[in-house]
Amino acid sequence: MSLYEVWQAAGSSPFQPAVGKDSQLTIGLFLLFIGLILTGLFGLNRSPLSVPLLGIPASLAFGFGAVYAICGFGVYV
């Protein structure tokens, strides 16, 4: 398949984001709030088991929440 054929085939199926523009701010702020709670719990309970249970989900929630909140406020990255 040539590049031109791939380009033409992609034109018939537009991109549909998983999260719409209207709900990006709400989801972003919710994820930031969850990240804040998980970070607080991680700070109170420091054990090797809390890293995969609290630390990693907290960092993922902060990361995705920050991007969604920035996009929700209208600053596109």
C-alpha cells in the first residue's frame, strides 16, 4: 500500500478523541485531586508495598491530570 493510499483511507475515518473537549477540564481536575490524595497517603504510609499501590498511580494521575487540565483551560500542548 502506497503512502498516498494510506492518506486517502485515513481521510474517511476522522480522529475521535477518548475524552471530548467539554469534559477535559473536569477529568483533569478530578485526576489532580486523586493524585493529591494518593500522594498524601503515600507520604503517610512509606513501605515497599505502597510504591506500586500508591506511588505509581499518584504519579500517573498527576501526569495525565496536568495535561487534561492544561488542555481544558485552553492551552494546547
